[in-house]
Amino acid sequence: MDMNWMFLMAYYGTGKTILLVERAEYLLRNPRNVVHFYIDNPNSGLAEALKLRFDGKNIKIKTAGNIFHIDFDLSSDGVNPTDQVIIDEAWMGTSERFLKQLKKFKSQVSKGSLWVALGFIKESNANFDESYFRKGLEDLNFFSPHLKYCIRNGQKIVELAQKDKSKQG
């Protein structure tokens, strides 16, 4: 939790969002920290859940769209060099563009921290080379652990949904 530069890239259900939420909780233990938590998907219900969870705390929950694809600027969005930034559900167009934007974001919070979880890779990026991308992350001094195991219990989710549906009908 104490690392400043983290990139989480793994399959759905491996706990990326849980780790980001725990990171936010960790950062909020220091009352001087200002935390910006971006969800790179304006249609996600995650933002509302996070707003309820962190109500009254020094954290700004924001939705954005394609912040790694457009020329998004953290500084123009009220982020200072000492702030802590967390980005969930990031989507990648091309590796080169994504790494360039990641480098820019890192420079904009040079005295703070940046944790990012990849949401998905655009389908047209069929040439995605994970080893090339991980090398780019390494060059930027990002730690990127291999999350291998799904912690989401899909069968239990289906059973619960069916149970709720039967109560309604």
C-alpha cells in the first residue's frame, strides 16, 4: 500500500478495484493527503458507491471518459503535484499513447502518487504486446504485480440474482 507508482493489469474479478479502494483508505489515514479517485467510465455505478463509502472524507470521486485517449490534464482538473491520484477502469487505445499519458500523469503528481487499474484494451488494438507494455511500465518505475486468480464468485452471483428474480415474480 505504501508504493507511489502502481499499475494493475489483470482479468476481471482479480481484485483491482478492491486494491484501489484499500489504497484510498490507506492514504486517507494521513489527513494532509488529498485523494482524487477517477473512474474512467462515465456510465459506471462505481462512482456513486464510492461517494457513499467515502462521504465526508478528503477524497474527490470523479468520472471521466477516455482520459488515456484524449489529452486529459490532471493539473487543469485541480490536481496538485503533492496529491494522490487513483484511476480505475482505464481503457487503452494504443500502448504508446497510454504510456505517454501515464508518464504525463506521473509528472503532474511528482510529489504524490499514482495508482491505475486497467479496465480494458480497445478491440482494435489486436497487436497488444504485454511484454512490451510491461517494459514501458518498468521504464516509468511503475510496479505492476501479476494478479492471476479471480476472487469474484460468479456462481454465487448468478444464484443470488436468480433468487432475487424469483422473489419479484
